[in-house]
Amino acid sequence: MDCLAHLGDDVTAPTGASTARVAIIGGGYAGMAAAVSLAARGTCSTIFEAGKFLGGRARRIDYRGETIDNGQHILSGAYSESLRLMAMVGVPEASVSRIPLALSMPPHFSLRAPRLIAPLHLLWALLSAKGLTLADRFAAIRFMRALKAAKFQVGAMDTVASLLAAQRQPDRLIRHLWQPLAISALNTPIATASAQIFANVLRDALAASRDASDLILPRTDLSALFPDLAAAWLAARGSTVNSGTRVKSVRAAGELLEIAADTGETKFDAVIVAIGPHQFDSISLPAECVINVPFSYQPIVTIYLRFDRHVRLPLAMLGQADGMVQWFFDRRQLVQGSAGTLEPLTGDGLIAAVISASGAHETMTHDDLAAQVLLELTRHTGPLPVPLWTKVIMEKFATFACTAPIQRDRPANLTSCPGLVLAGDYTAGEYPATIEGAVRSGISAAEHVSHFLSARRP
């Protein structure tokens, strides 16, 4: 099937691009973003995904007859490229609940941004926040103004903690606002997290347009949120998605690259490797593609608790400043949003608890961890029955540790092997290891492949 035959009139594709053969290893958000971007340029691709479901570290899981995710994720209104590609492949608006910025950590702190134009929305949110003193509020405003005056450029080796100390941010403000935001975005303790990446997040989420600060809560599972519809969109345009297919090796074969997979050997003009660097040992790659950056990783733990009756939280997303859990999510409220019920996220009484970054929880057994989560949950709900079941999902390689030193060493998309390009949230960029970071890397990888194919074309 010819990719060019399926492009709309508003897409300009390079002449002859549809004849090229491009492989993408990995069907996560980076790989699928790369495939969609290539198809929009008129180039078909073949995607190899080893897992049963698409989405990578943001995918659905079937457990006890229910659909859950391998980790509870939220998106931001600042995720411009993710939202653009979601719209391109036809993700329904009802797939997410979009709400103005709201952080609730009862009984200590709450903040809510009104639907005012920027920057009034943020000013109002800070001035009306509960749990802050007047000095705290003006310190937060002073901090944002200082970042804006510096064009959101800070010391390359500064940590979030050192930046906040230099800006004389009060402990209460750090504990209830800046630290939760930093850990949620960078998934790295503020003592080591990159201040520059945090400044980038604040620039795009809090200091941009009002809707950029919105919280976007998925109302469907993470595979259905983008990868599944992207796969259908790609198939209609001549691309192929092979789930449950493991790639064993990539090697140079003259001017082409040969992939050896479970299904056999195939030659391609270009290959995008869209897996995490911790997975590179599972594939034999050309020496030019080996990443020598000493990445370390931060985990994300999601604990699901299923009750036999509806357990309702005061809000769909509830935080706490004290305790092991940072955020609780009422999955039923996520589904209902403001427009009724959307399958397949189902079930009254299903609560998800999220613990970001490293900590004492990593040494606990799953049973002990679930018991601790239940104890902390009762602070917000009162006494609860024993859950029907609990499920602890520990993603040990959830994100790379977004430290200041590693930021300067993140690899580029391009490798020294002609036609072989990297994609993933770990590659060089302004964002931490988030869905948006993965999507932007995938788009960048597709651009590099398009330029490579154009240069090779006679």
C-alpha cells in the first residue's frame, strides 16, 4: 500500500519517500510518535514491539479481568506535541478530563487556578492558595518573576534544591508546592534533580498560556490513549505494527540495515531504535549505536487497591505532603470526568496510589507496601474494608535520574551509523523523562530519518 495515496491535501510529502523502508524498534510513545510523523511525511514504517500491548512504560495491563495501567500517569496542557499527535490520529476528546491546575493535599495545602488569562490565573492561584502564609505567597511570585527575568536559564549544574535555596523559598512552600511539582515532573529527588529541566517545566506549564497549566487526566488506559489509535491510523496508511515480535539484532548490510527478528530477517533503508538504554543489552546493535552514558534510574511504584464497594475520594486526584504515597487517584472519578462513563477503565472502588522516585518503599515487600498504602488512604476516607485484592507494579526503570550532570550527556538522536537513529525520552532535550519528552524525541527522530532519506535519494 502506498503511503502517499492516503495523505490529505494539507500534507506535503517528499517525492519518492513512500518507497523507502523504515523500521522502528519499540512501540512506546516515542516509537509511535516517530511512525506517525513519518507517515505524515509520506513514509511508511514497520514497527516491532516485543510486548503484547503498545505504549512501552505507559501501557495497559490486564489483571483479574480488569484493565489497569502499568503506572498511573497524568499529562499537562503544556504537552503540545503529544496533544497534536493525539488529535491527528483521532483520539476522542472524551478520552481525557481536562481541568485547570489544581493541587490538593488535605488538610495542609490546596491550590486552584481559575479560568483567567495568563499570568492572572497563576497570580490568583498563588494568592488564594490555602496553607501558605502571605510571605510564602509573595516568595512564590518572586521566584517565578526571577526565573522569567532570567529567561528561565539557571546554572547548568544547579540542583532544584540549590536553586530554591538561592531564591530564598520558605520550607513550607518547598514542601507543599515546589517539591511535589519537581518530583512529579522529574521523578528525581530535589537534592539531585536538574534545576534547568525544572525551570523548563515551569516555563512551559506555569508561565505560558493559561491552558498550558491544565491537568489532563486520562479517562482510558494508556495504550488506548494514543498508541492503539495511532496503530490503526498507521495501518490505514500502509504502515505495519508487529506486536509480540522481538528484534534480536541490527547490523549494517551495505547501504542498508538488516533487522533480525522473530519473524525473520529484513533489510531497511533506516532504523529508529525507540527502546530505553537499559534494554540495549537485549539487542545486538552496531558499535556506533552503543550508549556509554552512565544512566541511573528512578522507579515509579503504582499500587492498586480493589474494594468490594465504592470507595470515593474527595477528588479524582489527591496528594499528601506527609507519608509514603505522593498521590492517590480515584479511578472511577477519572472515568466519569464531566461527560459520563467511558470504557475500558472500569470499576467502583478501584484506587491507585503513586510513589515516585527512590525511597524506603523499595525495600518493602509488596504485602507490607500495600498495607502501608491502605493505612495512609484511611486518612482521607476514614475506616475501609479489607481490599479484595491489591496489585503493586514497580517500574524500576521508569525514568532516568534527571540530574544536572546527566543532562549534559544525554545522547543525540543521530548516531554514527548511517540511517540508524535513536528515539526515547532519555535523548537530548529540554524535558525530563515524560510522555511529552518521548513524543518530542520520536518526532525529532522522524525528522532525522526524513533528511537522511532525502539526502540518499538520487
